Amino acid sequence: MFSSVVIGLASTAPAYSLAATLGLIVAGVGLQAPIVTMLAFVPMLLIAYAYRELNASNADCGTAFTWATRAFGPRTGWMGGWGLIVADILVLANLAEIAGIYGFRLVGLDGLAGSRLWTTVAGIVWIVVLTAVCYIGIEISAALQRWLLCVEVAVLVLFAVTALVRVYTSAPPTAIHISASWFDPFQVSSAKALTSGLLVAVFIYWGWDTAVTVNEETVDSTRIPGRAAVISTVLLLVTYALVSTSAQAFAGIGSSGIGLGNTGNSGDVLSGLGDAVFGSHGPGLVFSRLLILMVLTSALASTQTTILPLARTVFSMAVHKALPARFARVHRRFLTPTWSTVGMGALSIAVMLLLSSFSRNFLADSVESVGLAIAFYYGLTGFACLWYHRRVLTRSAGDLLCKGVLPGLGGLLMLALFLYAAFGVYADPGYGATVVDLPLIGPTGGVTVVGLGALLLGFVLMLVITREHTTALKLQRSLLPHRLPPHTAVQAASRYLPADNGSGVGGDWFDVIPLSGTRVGLVVGDVVGHGLRAAATMGRLRTGVRVLARLDLAPDELLARLADLVEQTAHERPPGHSGRGRHADEARGVTCLYAVYDPVSGQCSLARAGRSPLAVVPPDTGVADYPELPPGPPLGGTGPPYQSTELRLAPGSLLAFFTDGLFQAADGPEAGPGLLARALADHRESLEALCDRAVATLLPGPVDEDATLLLVRTRLLDRNRLAQWELAADPAAVASVRNTVGKQLGDWGLDDLVFTTELIVTELVTNAIRYVGGPIQVRLIRTEPISGFAGGTLICEVSDTGHTAPNLRHAASEDEGGRGLYIIAQMTHQWGTRYTPTGKIIWTEQPLPPPDSP
């Protein structure tokens, strides 16, 4: 906790921030500078709560990129990460230059401190040294920060106490006594002046979130970093309130001498006050040097702690494939991001050289533009916390306040500051040190140009870098069912949640496949890997399952054929291709659960490849059960052959098919099934409501891998819609069954279908008698129209003990036979053959006439 708070405090560079901004705040709001400094604490505290809650839910390098991605999608998340990168790189260039200047001042080389060349060289050296410290390890970084911060805080406190004592004992001519009006924001001259002061004051609090970005290197990563962030902001409030009040009381707000309103000292008010507060002889000279050392250590501490979140943000983005994968490498010994740390250090040096080559004025404006990037990604994080936890806000008053109200208010405040700063303050050509003449817009302040330009550059890069993720997501969703078709056998509802990170779109799929005889095929599968290849593999396998399912294969046989398809695809790979590593076929290792439910018998036949569990909720108990299914190897793997098992399901049973991703947020492998069982306890609710509850319970926020849930409620066919007869292999039975079928259709009110159905039955039964023999069974099934969809069907099935299916062919004019099946195919909607353990069934389907037809 101590180290996390130290890193959070050091990242804000309290001494440097006060030295560089206190004069600007006074210039804007006058004597109300202390209260404005304190008011800027409010939005930071609100955003700190957002960081705390998001970190407790998912500690992923504590980055706005990760959290915004999970809340709003990969593109928004990418821009959040880019905002932090822009802010850190721009401020690094300025911090390094400040460290170079104060390093020379500390040793009395004031001439070199005024040289742009030598301060740039010294800044580069400091970046290299501190990047190496960050590279070696977080523990060394934290230890160094403890020493640097202790020196900084000790000198700040000494400065504040000494200044206050002198104000009330041996006051200088500029001194003024502390007044209650200093802490009244309503005495600021105008709302614009107040807002301008807040914009500057917000900058001095920026950086505490570093304590969260190193959360995965912190003990108890879900609790300590979030608390350290809040504690850091509170300690900063105390420090800034004390120093700003004492400095203003000692120096006043005059525009000459040591007055805080003197524009000549606005870039560094503390150095000018050092000699006045401590004196320039004896111990005072030592303390003045300590004040310079304090600003130097503050700049160095902030430089180092800026490299930390920058490297870890880039690392997180690379892990999620939002940046090149090499930035995700970790040093085996030091356990720190290698390319991310070194690469960002090198990029900071390049930006520093680029900005310095223009002018110091341009560098100064680039630093002020950091405020836009800060407000952007802080505000985005506040909104992400609110949206991310939206499903649990009503759980308790604490959740509503800490996860919703406070972060939401923080996001709104940051949004208001961003818009006002970008278009109301910084865009003024008279603001800042540079002006840019933009086409169609005209002269614009350099601060707005640099700040918004950097964010727009990130938008362009985002479109290029996230293109694969977007394409993969579109492909994945185009290959999944857009809606589940209504079916006589079951009710169904589904949820598919693609992974939120840049690499996450993968190969989960589900399907509800109508089969002959009112049966239905149910499937859920999970492809290994992510990206376009996994999505394409999913499409290939889903198509294979649908084709094989239409052949009416048993579940175990279907999986065996699907495994053959995977092997065949693997053999078709280019010669010399190992099939391993990043280019391995994603179809290998696929898990899949395939089931066939028959509403006539209530039997469900299942087989699985890999670890694919199933939850069954009986209608009488409402208690979820996870039946033991025969094991089977993943597709493309080796192991025992696939086996089918039979389950007898009562009408109204609830089946839950899902992939492993549904349990990814559960605490341990045993917790997931229990959470799902509780979510499905009220099983009589609508399937859509049950899906929503299950997803909200098991995946309240982001997902690191695809998650799929398919809920099915079974039906049992009404016996009044079924008729069947057993026949002997006697030609005389043809006429008898034909008459019986006609009478049954008359009883059902389907007189319009009598002629065609009698013809179908006559042809199929005659063929069975002629080519197979007995026994023969005829079955009629009438399905009713489903509300809101097309009408029902009449199914005619003729089964025998033969295993040879008839072939549809075009009979020649001189042929005596071969026209029967052709005529049947023309008179029916569809027909086919399926095999059973005792023979085969030839079936046909005819659409029922509309109810209002004559």
C-alpha cells in the first residue's frame, strides 16, 4: 500500500506541478487560487472512484484502454489508450527538459541551463537512465520513488511552514494574511476565469492513476491499487492546499518581484520564492538549493512514473492485439514489459527532439495540450465505469453511488472541461505561445491544434489497427444465426458475447437445425484461437454440421464425420507446413456438443467432442442438473470414439448449452455451474429473461473470450396430431392404408391434401413391399402454425427394414418405372431418407393450406 501511494503521489510531481502552474492559476483567479486548487480535486476524486471500482472488477494494467473497450467496444477503448499515450509522451518531453534545466542549476551551471542544446541532451540522458530503472524492475522503481518523494515532501512542508511563520513574524512587504475569502469560489471575477483556473489546476492532480496501472505487480491487486488511488488524491489535496495558501500569503499576487502574478516567474514560482523564504546566506542558501533539488527530484520522479503507465498501457494494448504483438513481451528475469518500456522511452526521446527542433514555444504549447488528453481519457474512464456496472447499480446504495453516480459525475465534469478548453480557451489565437493558420478555420491557438491533432492522429491509426478485429466481428456475426427459427419441438433463445479485447473475436457458434419428423438438432461449439482465421473456421464447421445434420446422422456419427473434415483440411495445408504455432489450424481442438431432440418420443440423443457440459432443469423440480455425458476427444484430437447417450426429457424441460467462456468470470471452476443453476432457478420465466439473467449473473462486465449461451425449452407433440399404422408386406394393404390415410386427413380437416397424400403413401408403401418386404409402418404428423410465422406442415413417413435408399432420377420415355419419386418430389415441399437401427424411413413434408383458404 505504501509503495502504491508513493508511486501515485510521485507521478503527479507535486513540487514541479506547483512551480509550473501556481502562477498561472493566480493570474486567472487572483486570491481565490487556493480554493480553485482545492476544487480541482473534486473531479479527480470522482474519477479515482471509477478507477477503484473498475480495478476491483478487472485489474488489467489499470488502463482506460481495457475498461473502455469492455464497456463501449474496441474502437472507443483504443482511443482511450491513445489519449493516455499522447498525454504521457508529451509530458515526458517537458519533464525531461525541466530535469535537465534544474540539474544544471543545482550544480551552478546556469549558462548551460539556458541552452536549448544542452538541456535537450540532459533531458535525453535522464529519459535513458529512468527508462533503464523501469526496465530493471518495479521494486527498484518503487524503492527509488520512496527516496525521491520523501525528499520532495519534506522540503515542501519545510517551505510551507517557514513561509507561514515568516508571514506572521517577520513578514516581507508582499505578505498578506490568510483570509476566508480565499476559499470562496463565488468571489472569482467570472465563470470563464473560474473555468480557466480549474483547467490549469486539474493538471497538477494528474498522474495518481499510475498506482492502478501497476496493479498486476501489486500485492492484492484488486484492493490496494484502487485504495492507493483515492488516498493519493486526498494527500495531494492536503499538500496543494497547504503550499498554495502559504506561498500566496508570503508572496502575494502582485505582478512584480516575487509576487505570484509576475508573468516572468509563472513558469517556476518556487525557485524565485526559495531565496526569499529561506534567505541567500548560511543555512538559507542550503535550503534554497534544496528547493531546486526538490523540483529536480519531482521532475525525475514524475518522469519515471510516467514511463510506468505508458509502458503498461502499451503492453496491455499489445496483449489484446491492438498494437503489434512484440510490445507484449515480458523480460524473463525482470518480469517487466521489454519492448513497451524501451520502445516508449525511445519514442519519447524522438518526440522531444522533434518538438525542440521547432521552438521552445511549440514545446510549451504541446505540454499545455496534455490537459486535453488527460480530460479525454479520464472522462472516458468515468463513463466506462458507469456503463460497465450498469447491471448492478440497483444492487445496493453503495454500488449506485460508487459505481454509478460518482464516476458518472466525474465523466461529465471532464467532458465539460475538455470541450470548454478545446474550443473556448485554447483555440483562441491569443492563447499560448504559438498560432497555426488552419485551412477553412483560420488562425487557431497552437494548444488546441496540438491536442486535438494528436487525438485525431490516434483516430486514423485506430481505423487501421482495429481493422482486423472489426472485420472478424462482422464475419463472425454474419455466420451466426440472425434469429432462431420457431420450431414445433422446442422454444429457443440465445446470447453470443464476443470477447471485448482486440484479439477476442473467435469461433464460438450455436445453431438450431430443423430435422425431419419434427425433430430438431441443437449444437454449441467453440473454436480454438481468435481473429479472422478462427471466425472462418467456425463458419466452415457450422456449415459442415448443418449439412451432416440434414443427413439425419446420429450425434456420434455426425461428430466422427466432422472430425474427418478437420483432418482432411489439415492434410490440405501447404507442404512443409507444421500445423503448429500461430498458423496452426484452429479447427484442431474444437469442442462441440450436438443433440437431437424428438418431440414425439421425448428422447434427446447427445454426443460431445471435448469438454462440453450441458445443464438440464426438469419442469417439476426447477433444480439444474449437469448429467454425465460420454467423453469424446476434441475435433482433430486423439482419443476414444464418440458415443451417443439418450436422455428422457419431460415436456417443459429447460436445456442450457454453453461454451466455457460463460464461466470465465466465476471464482473457480466450481462456482460457475452453481451461478448458472441459480440464474435458471425460476425456469418458468421467458427464455429471453432467463438469458439476460444468466449473462448478468455470470458475466456482469467484460469478457476476455467468447461466451455463448443457448437455452431450449422442450415440447412434447400432442398425440392428437399423430397417427401411425403397422402394415404387412401384402399388396392388398396398399389400398387399405390409402383409405385410412384419407379418412384421417378428413378428420383433421385437411381434405385439400387427401389426393396428394394418398398418392405419396401408395408409392412409398408399394416400393417398400416390392423391394424390401415387411414389416412396414406408416406415420402421419400434423404440426400447427406457430404464431407470427408460416403455417404448419403435414409429414408423412414410411419405414421399413431395408437399408438401401431410393434414388431420384429422370426416367427415359421407354422406362417402365422410376417416375414415382420424381412425382413425389414435385408434389411435396421436401423429402428425404434417414436411417434407423432397424432400417430406414422415407419422409415427405407438405405445407398446410392457410386457414382462410377456400
